[in-house]
Amino acid sequence: MNQEVKNKIFSILKITFATALFIFVAITLYRELSGINFKDTLVEFSKINRMSLVLLFIGGGASLVILSMYDVILSRALKMDISLGKVLRVSYIINALNAIVGFGGFIGAGVRAMVYKNYTHDKKKLVHFISLILISMLTGLSLLSLLIVFHVFDASLILDKITWVRWVLYVVSFFLPLFIIYSMVRPPDKNNRFVGLYCTLVSCVEWLAAAVVLYFCGVIVDAHVSFMSFIAIFIIAALSGLVSFIPGGFGAFDLVVLLGFKTLGVPEEKVLLMLLLYRFAYYFVPVIIALILSSFEFGTSAKKYIEGSKYFIPAKDVTSFLMSYQKDIIAKIPSLSLAILVFFTSMIFFVNNLTIVYDALYDGNHLTYYILLAIHTSACLLLLLNVVGIYKQSRRAIIFAMISILLITVATFFTYASYILITWLAIIFVLLIVAFRRARRLKRPVRMRNIVAMLLFSLFILYVNHIFIAGTLYALDIYTIEMHTSVLRYYFWLTILIIAIIIGMIAWLFDYQFSKVRISSKIEDCEEIINQYGGNYLSHLIYSGDKQFFTNENKTAFLMYRYKASSLVVLGDPLGDENAFDELLEAFYNYAEYLGYDVI
């Protein structure tokens, strides 16, 4: 049996094991969750002090900074000419991404190699150090597992309930001494023999920080369990998540935590809420911070950096095209990050529609609440509809988003007035201002099929929003308002009317703006170019009266075009100095892109 066949068999066995384990975990987790009273979970959440939540989210976001020490060690070991601030920012972005879609850390390792290869001559040594970091991320968990083996942390209750984890515990515990010995005997750099030990210390602090975040979640939900028991359950749960091969240990980790705290007598509703808070604080808060950082760290600066790198020598033909394409992708990272943040914001505030309805149920002034609800829903929908436009760097889409943010802020201020959410809206608004200044086009082309698609999508979202609100209120047994009184029956049409007014105003504004931006050269300039360089068989069309003209900056070449729907239709070949055609076409495409037109 050759090595290739062995690798295939091993891959099949690994996938089979992971799939079987995932199915087992999913079934068991479903069985455990089916007995939970979700109404009690929401009641427990409503009791949480908001300042405690803020501190939890700050702690969750700050805990990922510890992982940046890996990159600090890497940059110092390889003597990279890179500032500490940049290392911390880039590392934070990498680690936040790695936590969500890590695939065993390989995503983070690949991004590290791509970023840091421009700061060192020795690419081979860089790969060795990154591999060492990838492996060392398990050593902290291995050290904590040793503490369970030697009964520093008591995990006997959970080990008796999930017996197969005991064998994983022993295997992982044995990994630490092997790693330390190997990293010191065969280090990536003989002048840095203790890098493996440093990475082990970072890994240990990292796992402890994650455990502390979970412990803080337990304190917030008032789960009375000792810190030592928390650590023990966390370590066993982390080992289970490690074996599952699922990024973040989703499923296996949660199941073990649920079973562990249930064994200690903590109500399931509190454990579920604790897990949700932990996932949000330790995974999603860092991702949000990373998206904000990437809005400033990448983009134009990254594109210039690649072009100016002393280790990058542009090739021609295919290689040049591929590098240009890669630079364009990097340049779009800020707009992609902002689009994701805007999408996330729209989803969060769609859910907050429920809060406005809930307040309206127990307030005599229903009319005010339903007007605010219609404004709030309209703004959320507009925010969602312009996510793609924000990614495409359309100024019109960004203005729609900014107006939506302002409307949501007003509705939030006059209803549930959450300072956390208002602060978040202020952050998004600032990011939109920055994006507006960077925007490369006024608007995107919108065709009839786009309008129909957006209309159908809007109806679907509004329907889902209604089903969500009604279903949640019925599930919580608080749906006491008479649905066929007041103006609730007109809520849908009021929402549509508000959206139509906002869209109409912005569309008129941009049509007016277009009338000032459109460029059409004078026919005298075209005649002069033809007289100097000669014309062609279509030259006489300049006198037809229905053509527009576009000349280069030096007025040595021009082309004819017409506006048609959302496109600029070019008529014939360019005329004038052939040496200026490339400059002319590039300027014309930039002009069309800025106005949001396609070129035909």
C-alpha cells in the first residue's frame, strides 16, 4: 500500500469519525435542549445588569489580544521590520477569523504566511515558525489537562458521565512534554531555542482567559459554581470540541458544558444563557472588532504596500494580471467588512422590533409606537437592501445606510433607548462617513430585474419580520393586544410608504447630482481632432445630434457614446491619436464606473 492510498484512507476515516461524532453530538444536544424553557431563559436575560454585559463584551474582546503574543514572538524571533502596533492589529484580525473558521488553525497559518512573508527574507524559517505556533496552540490545553490528571482541578463528575473524554485527556496531556522536548532539540532557529516554551506559556494564558470569560458569564447569570469546577468543566469541554474538528468546537463544547453544569445542579436555562453569552463575547465580539480594524488596516494602504514591497517584483502577462486581481481583492476588504457590519446591524435591529411591539402592548399611546415601529422597520429594511451597494462602494447606497442609521437612532432613542445600541449605531455611522469619502462611484446601475428582486426580497423580509414578532409574543404568552384595533392593521402599508418616500428623495437627489457630473465634450473639439488625425467611416455621426463625446485630458482622441438605461453604449472605434487610445479608454471606464454605468 503506497503513501497516497494511506493518506486517502486516513482522510476518509477522519471525515467519517468527525461526521459520526457531529451527528451524535447534534442528537444529544437536541435532546438536552428540548427540555429547556426558553421563556425562562429570556426572563433570566432580562435580569442581567447592562453594565455587566458591557464589561463581559470588553473582556471577551480583550481576551483575544493574548493570542497576538504569538505574532509578537514571531516578529521578534525573525527580526521583522514591522511596528508593534501593526503586529497587534493584523494578529487580532487573523485570530478573530481563525476562531470562527479556523479548520484547526490552518486558515490563520495561511494568512500569517501571506502577511509576514513580505517582512522577511527567509521564507522557509517563517513557515517553520508558523507551524510551531500552530502546534503550540494545543500545548496550553495540554498543560491544563495535566492539572486535571494530577487532580489540581476536580473533573471526576463529568469524566464519569462522559467516559471517552478520559482517554482524550491522557493523550492530550502526554503531548506537552513531547512538544517541549522537540521544540528545544529541533527549533526553527538555533538562536531561539525557547520559542516553543514561550508559545506554550501564551497558549496556557489564552485558554485560561477563555475559561475566565466563561466564568464571568456564569457569574452574570448567577450560576453558583466554584472557579476550580468551572475550569475543570471548561477543559473537558474544550477537549471535546478539539476532537470534533469543528471550528470553535460548536456543538461538542456546548454539550459538555451543558451536561457538566447540569450535573452540578445549575438550571439548564441558566447554562444555555451562559453559553450564548460566552459565544457572543468570546467569538462574535472579537469578529466585530476585527471587521472594524480591517476597515482601516487593509484597502488602499494594503494595495500600495504590496505594490511598493521590496520583495515583490511585478511580472508580465498572466502573472501581472493575477497580481492585479489579488490587489483588487485586498482593496475591497474594508468595503466587505463594512458590508458585513451593516448586515449584522440590520439583523440586530430587526430583532429589536420585538422590543418596540412589547412596549406598545403596555402603553396607552399605541399610535406613536406604531409610527416609530414603521420608521424603525423601514430603516432596517433599507439598511439590508444596501449591503451589496456598500460592498460595491456606491455613494448612494452609503447615503441610504446613513439615513437609515439616523432613523434607527431616533426610533431607538424614543422607545427602548439602549445606550449600548446607540453607541454601536454611532460607530457604524462614523465608518459609513469614512466609506463615503473613499467611495469610487456615485451609484450602482439598477435595472428592472433588480427592482423586482428587491421588491420581492422586501416583501419576504417584512413577512418574516411579522412571523417572528407574532410567533415570539405568542410563545412568551404576552400577546394580549387586540390585533384588529388601532393602526396596527396599517403597519405594513405605513412601512412601505416611508420606504417609498426615502427612496424617492434619494433618487431625486442623485438624478440632480448626475446632471452636474455628466461630461460631454464640445463638437468643436471633435472636429479639431478629426482635422488633425483623420476620421473614419463613422465620423459624420458627430453631427447626428443624439451622441455624447468623451475626450482624453489632452484632447487628442475621443469616442462617441449614448446613454441607454443604465449603460453607456460606445459607438464605433475611438478617433484621433492612436497612442492616446489606452489613456482615453481607461479614463472613460473610470468615468462610467464613477457614475455607476455599465459600458457596452
